[in-house]
Amino acid sequence: MNAFDELNSMLRRAHLLGTVSDLLAWDEQVNLPDGSTELRAEQRAVMAETQHAAAVETRIGAALATLEKSPDALSDEQRTVLRWARRDYDRETKLPEAFVREKAEQGSRAYHAWAEARAASDFARYAPYLEKNVELARREAAYLGFGDRTYDYLIDRHDPGMTAAAIDRLFTELKTELVPLVRAIVGSPVQPRTDWMRGFPEDPQERFLREVTERIGFDYSHGRVDRAVHPFCSGTGLDVRMTTRFHVDNPLDSLFSAIHESGHGLYDQGLRADQHHTALGQAVGMGVHESQSRLWENQVARSRGFWRYFEPRWRDLFSEQLRGVSSDELYLAVNAVRPTLIRVDADEVTYNLHIVLRFEIERRLFSGELAVPELPAAWNQLSDSLLGLRPGNDAEGVLQDVHWSDGAFGYFPSYCVGNMMAAQLWYRALELRPRLEDEFAAGDFSWLLGWLREVVHRHGKRFLTLELVEQSTGEPLSPKYLIRYLKERYGPLYLP
Amino acid sequence: MNAFDELNSMLRRAHLLGTVSDLLAWDEQVNLPDGSTELRAEQRAVMAETQHAAAVETRIGAALATLEKSPDALSDEQRTVLRWARRDYDRETKLPEAFVREKAEQGSRAYHAWAEARAASDFARYAPYLEKNVELARREAAYLGFGDRTYDYLIDRHDPGMTAAAIDRLFTELKTELVPLVRAIVGSPVQPRTDWMRGFPEDPQERFLREVTERIGFDYSHGRVDRAVHPFCSGTGLDVRMTTRFHVDNPLDSLFSAIHESGHGLYDQGLRADQHHTALGQAVGMGVHESQSRLWENQVARSRGFWRYFEPRWRDLFSEQLRGVSSDELYLAVNAVRPTLIRVDADEVTYNLHIVLRFEIERRLFSGELAVPELPAAWNQLSDSLLGLRPGNDAEGVLQDVHWSDGAFGYFPSYCVGNMMAAQLWYRALELRPRLEDEFAAGDFSWLLGWLREVVHRHGKRFLTLELVEQSTGEPLSPKYLIRYLKERYGPLYLP
């Protein structure tokens, strides 16, 4: 076996073990009996160990070294595989075992401290854990060759090639336009009716969700949707496991959650199936993944065209509940905007400001401008200036998200990078296919999916996030399309 | 770490990997999208490899050797763990890799040959594969120290300590009584009504099944039941995954399947949870496992007491379907007897004769009395003499079962060993608790489950099959209780 085949076969093995771990995690959320959690924790631990052992096999290191000696002997695609395999291998091998163990134990302790602190709305008791997480992040970045550019490392981990400075430029431009837009919408006399949203039985909700996701192109011969407390999408494109939840008094929540997760699933299903174990068949990063989920959830499923097709179907299933609700009222409810303190409850307009807030905090935390004890005050002040809302306590402010307890700094910006990329893809699609919404109105979403497969999915990790945006839209990533989209969609509704 | 702790920790790891493989197999039957089968095959292959590597770790061999040097330093329980760990380790390590590979490949080829031969009802094209499987079984037995006692090895593999000679004695006595009993029942003018068995919707069937299995003691906080094409029970006692299927025109099928699988699940849930990775917390073998499923399915759930409690509940759910069906008619339908050529369709009386038939064939095949090409004729002749039915073709005769195609010789006898043990346990229970059926009639199954936990479940593999029967019932295994049970239950119904 030559070195490339050897590398390929070991990547394949590590990947397959990873997919088994993913299935255990999915099953834990969907099927696991209440009393079986400890067994599952042990199963996951043994799989994590096994998977790590497969990813750090010395034969991988040897194959990488051999291949790196004569890169010219490799094809373009093989070089892409090699580059990413090296990156992954370094991440798995450069962190000392003692550090990995310390981080895992600290993550578990910090999670419990966070949960308790949030319940008591008392940031002070969480602060020491957060300090420790910040220190661990700094050490990790140093181990992986980022020196003291810790926040760049943390961002790059989720969106390869992206930097704090790049995001800062994008977000500064974005918030300049977005804050006044939100103020204007908040001041609008137009308010969506919500009184009709009650008593939507789960079974027809599920039927509708299935029809919608199938219609936009989700392939149920390689995936399924189940119920879980939190919506998520896991698995590989060959077996995508999505989840959703149903609220009888909030049918739009489960519908849009499911469309969002389907967007992730469509990306997974569009990746090269024979290359899921290499960079050629893997998602670029979080930002691009989120661009796909958001594009289907927002640009597509909140469009007039989409509802022209699906509204009659929805009314068939829920004629009673929708009696007396006009099409315009329904469409306004689909596009409701109302600032809230809680990120996960936010609409698509204000959501971006929640992300800007977290980015500002993280950036200043890692640059040293902000110390951990100063976080609550900084949070509240930013919340006020960006959203016009001031948290009444830490639980609805700085303590609301789980991410930092696990050391997942640098993750939040991806959500907004995804939103910007989604809008930019959307306008490029409209340029190429101006009558796209008419196709939606006829129930045809195939052109859009085909185009995304072509310009995004099939490339895997061949391009970094920013390269892929430029490649697919002809322009560098810019917030202007997201701003334009939000103004064009929400302006006519709220600021006529 | 001392050698015992070391052994323990490695057994634990191998066991956990095994439970992950089991979950993949369960998920394949219950959840897997149609298009994802190839991925699943790869996932299972990589897990099988990983699990095998964990089971043959040289450190296990070293720990075993160390411990075997001074057995007196170990407790009774530790010696049990050691003895079985040695047995398992030898089975994993004594077969040459080339042999294991040859057997796996042959198994796959033979399965396809069997499926084709059955479809064409043409034994001749399957015969060469069966010859090869016989040869592989002989080699396997020799590798594992059984010399030319191949059939003893094959039986011992499923029921440790059991031999062909012992089964021969038991079955000879059994068939002497059973053949005339079946003849008499077949000649009886009493025939169950089946005309009312139609239109039983699945949801209430499922509700009833859930109530029954919960009531007999299945712990749903450590298990679940789902739908699959074939009913089965997998997982460990900490997370039992049962399956069943529903037929709207055969509600008794899914009910009794589910009770059968619950019986397996109750055994699993009664094994020592902290010892699932050692012999102290594992089932003795197939025969004992089957005794538990059959006891609940047959002795319990086909009893008058059981139906006195559950009939009113069943009628609540299916008042329409059961209109005009008397309690006696219902009870007779629950205990329908009708000889059939096909084992999996057989009732509990004639089922045992199907097993005797297969045992006779296997025994003579491995003793050399019978050559592969002679199998169809031998099968047909035995079928005639035991069941009074002669297959019209090989598909409904010698080709009906999948087992031999995979080399699973010696498996069939366990079913009947289980039936004998179930009946023997049943009469011992009645001796200790003569009013047991009255308790069932009041919906109370707790004494029986508690007793089985005490005399069977909690022992794990501490006793071999025959030892356990003697230990729990005070007598060596004998067919007389099964004969007595069948006569006492079916005599009054069919031969009044």
C-alpha cells in the first residue's frame, strides 16, 4: 500500500468510529431510557478513547511525513486531503494528554458551576471557572502554534482561516446599520397577531414538516427526523439524523427548527459521499454550515413565494386553527420581530445583535481589555446599546448561554458569519435566477438546491470560508447583503 | 493495579464496545434509512474489529496467566470470572485469523446460496455450501480442543456443559410422549374460532402490550420496545431494546412475541448490573435465556389466571372486535394447536417436535451417519413421523431455516431445552406458591419474578445450564414437566 492509500484507510477508520460516537449521542437524545444514562456515558467514553487512539496512530504521522516530502507527486485533491489531515493530526497529537484530561475535568466542573450559577443568577460563583477556561484556551492556542493570538485560534477552530480582526470589521459595519433598523421596527405600530397560535396537534404538524422538508430536497432514504428536547442535526450525509420538537401553541417554532436542521442536512447530503472521511467530503466549518441552515430557514422559508405554495397545505391541515387569520396576518407572524434578552428566542433580525454582543465580549476578554469579573457589567451595557434592553439579572444576561462553560469560545461569531453568507448567496442566486420565488410558489426548490450543491456542497473543505464565499458569489464576504435582505424583507412589513 | 483489577478493566472495555455494536445492530433493524445500509455495514465491521482487538489484548492473556498461577488467592466469585474469561479469551485467540476470515466469507456466500436455493426450492445448489460449513465446524471444534466431538462443541457453544448424548436422552423421552399427544389433539373435534381476528388497530395493541409487559415487571426506565420486522431483544439489562411487530389481523402474534421478548428482557434486567462485563452478570446460555422467555410467554401468559386479569382490559380496548366471542373461545384461541410444516409458525406443543427433528438431523450429520445430500429425504421422513406432515418441497422442508447457512449448528436444541426448563421451573414455583394463578388473576406477577431473580437471574454464569436447573428446581433437567404441563394445559381444552 502506498502512503496515500495508507493515510486514506486510517482516516476512514477514524471517521467511521466518529460516526458511531455520533449515533450514540443522537440515540441518547432520542431513545435512551431514563435509567440508562450512566451506561451511555461509559459507552461514549470508551468510544472517545478508541476514536482518539485511531486518530493519533503513529502510522498516520509516518504517512503524513512521507507524503509531505514530495507534494508534487500528489494531485490537487490529494494535497487538500493531506493539508487537512496534517491539521487534524496536529490538533490530536500536540495537546499533552495531561492537558486534555485537565480540560475535560474542568469542562465538567465548569458546566455544573454554570448551571448552579444560572439557577441562582449569581455570576460570582461561576467566575473562577470561567477564568480557568480562559487560561486553558490560552494554553491550547499556544500548544497549537497560535502564540498569544488566542482568540484567532478559537475562531479558526470553528471557521478555518477567519480572524478576529476580519470579524470585527464585518460586525462593525453590520451593527451600524442594524441597530437603527431594529429601533425603527420596535417603534412601528405594526405588530403580528399571535392569538390564533394555539391547539395545533402534533401529528399534523409532523406531517406538514415532513412534506416541507421533503419538498425542499431532504433525502429521507439517507436520513430521518425524530423528536428530542433540542432540535439538532447529526450523522453523515449517508445517514442524517435530525430532531425537532413540537409545541401545540407554537407551530411555527417546530416548523422553522425543522427547516433549519434540514438546511444542515442538505449540506451534509451534498458533500461527496465517497469522501466523508477526508477534507474533500467534509463541511468547511461552522459558518458555512450555518449559512446553509439559515438560507433555507430564513431567505427561503420566510419568503412570500414559499408561503404561496405551502399556505393552502397548512390551511388544509389546520383549517380550524387558522379560521379568521388572513394571509397577510399569517405572513407577518412568520416574520415576527421583537427584541428579547434571550438569544435562543430571538428573531432573525435581532439575532445578529446578540452575536455581535458576544463577539465584543469575547474579543475584549482575550485581548485583556476586559477581566472576567467585569463581564456582567459589560454585557448589560452592550445589551442596552445594541438591543435597547437591559437584563434584570445575570441569568437573563451573561449567564444565559452554556457555551463558555465548556470552553467553546469563538463559536458564536459563526452564527452571524452564516447569516451574512446566506444573504450573500441568496442575492447571487437571485441574480442568476431572478424568478426564483415564483419557482418556490410552484413548489419547486430544485434549482436552488442544485446550485448550492454546485457552488458550496461539492467542494468540501477545498476552500476556506472566505475563499468559498468569494468563489460562490464573486465577491468577498460583506454584511451589506444581510443588511439589504433584512431591509427588503422587514421594511415593507413594519415600515410601510 | 493487581492482575484481577487489570483483567476486570479490560473485560469492561471489551464489554462496552460490544454493547455499542449491539446498539448499531438494533438501530439497523429499527431506525436505519433504506439508503444507509452500506454505511452501517462499514460501521459494524470497524466495531467488530475494534471489539476483537480489545478481547485478544495480550494484557488479558498475561493477567489470566498470572491469576491462574495462584487460584487460591481468589474468591469464589473471582474464580468464576477467571474461568469464563479464560474460555472467552481462548475462543477469541485460538482460531487462526485465516480461519476466521474464511468462515466469515463462507458465511456470507452460503447465506446467499441458501436464499437462492430456498427461492427455487432446490436443495442441490445449496448442498456444497452446507458441506463446507460442516467442514468448517469440524475444524473449529478441533481448534478449540473438542477433538472430533464436533457436535458436542456446537451444543456447548450455546449451552455450556451440555452434550449431544444428554440432549439425545432428553429428546427421546420427550418425543415418546409428545407424538401421541399431538396426534390426539389433531384428531380432536375441538377447533379454535379465528374468524373474529381482524381489524385490530395498532395503537391500542401497542398500549395493551405496554401495559402487559410493564405489569409482569419489565422496567421501562432501563429499556424500551420499538417496531421492527422481526421481534428480538438486545442490549444489556441497563438498556434493553426489545422489538415487536403488529398485524391488524393477528393481535395475538404481536402480544405473545412481545411477552416472549420481555421474558428475555426480564432475565437481562435481573443480571447483576455491576457485573455485566463478567460471567457474574451474564446469561448462562441460550437454553436458560429461552427458559425465561418461554416461561412468561407460555406458562404465564397462556394461563387462565393471566387472562382472568387481562381479558377485561383487552375487551375495553377491542370491544367491537371481540363482540360475540366468549371467554372460552378467546382462551382456546390463545392456546390454539395446529401442526404446520414451518417451525416459526408452530404452536408451543408442536414446536418441540420441530426441534427434535433438527436435532436428529444435526446429530446424524456430525456423527457421519448422514451425508449432506441425504438431508432432504431424512428431513421429510422425520417430519412425517414426528409431525404427521410431509413437506411438498425443500423450501417448506429442509431449506426453511437460515441457521445452517451461517454455520449456527447446535443452536436449535436450546429452544427445547428452554421449554423443558421453563416447565420444570413452573412446577417448582407452583409447589412453593400453589395459589400463583390467583395472584396472576389479581394482576400480581411479582412473586414469580422475584423468585426467578433469586434462583436464576442473580447467579449469572456461576452454574452451568444443567447445574442451574438442579439448583433452582431440586432435580436434574427432565422432560417430564414439559410433558405434564402440555397435557394439563391442552388436555382439558382438546381432549375433554
